[in-house]
Amino acid sequence: MEVRPRPELFDFHGVGMITDFTENWDNIQNFKARPDDILIATYPKAGTTWVSYILDLLCFAHMGPDRQTSIPLHDRVPFLEICEPPMPKGLRSWQTNHSYLAGTDLADKLPTTPRLIKTHLPVQFVPKSFWEQRCRVVYVARNAKDNAVSYFHFERMDSGMPEPGKWSTFLQNFMEGKMVFGSWYDHVNGWWEKKQTYSNFHYMFYEDLIEDCGREIDRLCSFLSLSPSPEEKERVKASVTFDNMKQNKMTNYSTFDSMNQTISPFMRKGKVGDWKNHFTVAQNEQFDEDNKQKMKNPDLKFRCEI
Ligand code: PPS
């Protein structure tokens, strides 16, 4: 059996991409958002799954336990731009009779209201219907150092992503923005700018979630005008701990074929500051210097430790 080859990164309108995220481009751009859709936007590895699960529970826990125990989170919260074959382990679509599975189709078929939709697109690529329909947007950002470390381990374990190479090579590429979905700096800044002109927007931070998940759930509820009872809120908080999500087959991506969790688990560490176990002193100095040049907006601040 032939193993699926790793995809190559290429430049797509100035942003690093792989074909899994560009193959369905016209349908992505023409996607028809609905006014009550909630778009969960992030740079990869910033806490997408965590916030998706929180929102799914806040919106749909009342539908009963079946939904929570039988439908993987990635089917409940479709990934808008993905277009890949549902394939047996290691096979490409051209080796099977399966048709492509597109996030836009999954979203179109979602039976729920509101629809929760995940995207990693930089803000300039978001289908215009989301803005026209005034959809609610939740953006999650994570400090660049931990984000880079998490992305490195993810590329090691997910054969659907480009080969990350050695940590030092990966880190250099990260600083230069040669990554799938482009530069972290452009992503977090681009979405931050959008927040200044688009009011239906909640910009949140991974580090805040780690510091006080209950407070962040309250903020999300207030943004979405949800009023769960204190008991419901406690139940959500307990379900979304790192340990519970790591054990939960519906949230730990164990149902995803392209990921080899023996190389690195999807739910890996879930910490602020793991970068200290990866960056050398020299890498850290170079990274800080580069960061200073690229992060000029004093209002957008990240915490690399808490
Ligand atoms: S993806 O592939 O882009 O959708 O990944 P994403 O979900 O954005 O990010 C994965 C990282 O988020 C961590 N994570 C959590 N941390 C703490 N608590 C909870 N509940 C939680 N859920 C997910 C996950 O462990 C990845 O971070 P690292 O640093 O690699 O552990």
C-alpha cells in the first residue's frame, strides 16, 4: 500500500498553502453564511479545538448526550476550507473511489442553528458572506512561541501537512512566515485590525483560557447572549479540561486517519511556556528581536508565561 506523500507548501496570493485548503477555493469564496452562524477563526494550533468544544457545549448540550458521544467534534464544527478525501489510512483519493470531502459541504448540511464553523484562513481570505451577514466571529490567538512549538509537533504527526524538518529549520520558517496559512504575525495582526471595524467580534487568548477558563466562558456567554445556569456552566468547564478532552475520543482526533498520535498526541501538553523546553537561548534572543520588528501595535499583547 502506497503511503500518502507529504504535501508541498506553495505561495497562494502571498500566503503559504497546501492543496487541501485551496482545491475547493471557488466554493469557499462563494460560501453562503447565515446571519446566526458563528465563525471560530484561529491560526493553526492556537486553541481552535478547545474553543470549538466550549461553544458546542454552550450551544448544544441541551440536545442530550448522544451528540456528545457519537459525533466527532470535527464533524459538528466543520473546517470550512478543508477539502480532502475520506481515505483509508495512508491513501490518496486517486487510489480510492471516494469523492472529496469538503468543509463547505459539511457546513451546508449541518442541521443545527447556530452553525459553528472553524477556519484558519487569514482575514483577507474569509468569504465575504460572513461579513455581509454580520456573523459573530470568535478569534483565538496564542503567543507565538508556544504556537510555533505546537505547530512543529503537529506537522511531525500529521502526514497531511508538509514535512517540518528539524526544529531549528521549522522555527526559521515560522519567523519568515513560510507556513501553511502564512505568517503568524500577519494572521494575529490582520484579525486584530478587523476587530477595530467589525463589531460582532470576540478576540480571545489561549493564555487567558489557561489562566481562568470559567472567566473566559463567562465572556463568551456574554458575547453570544447565552445564559446557562451555574450548574450548566460548571458542567461545560469540567468537560473542557485538558485531561478530559485528551481522554474524549470525540475531541482528541483519534478518529482522524492522517494523524499518527504515537509520534505526538493531538492533545499534547496544553500549557503556556512549553517553548522554554524547545528554544535555545540564541533562538529566543533572535525570536524576540524579530518579534519586536513585526509586532508594532502596543494594544495587541501576548503573554509567553503566566
Ligand atoms: S488545530 O489543529 O489547529 O485545530 O489545533 P488547535 O486545536 O488550534 O490547537 C491544539 C493545541 O491546543 C491544545 N489544547 C488545549 N490546551 C489546554 N486545554 C485544553 N482543553 C485544550 N484543548 C486543546 C492542544 O493540546 C494543542 O496544544 P499543545 O501545546 O500542542 O499541547
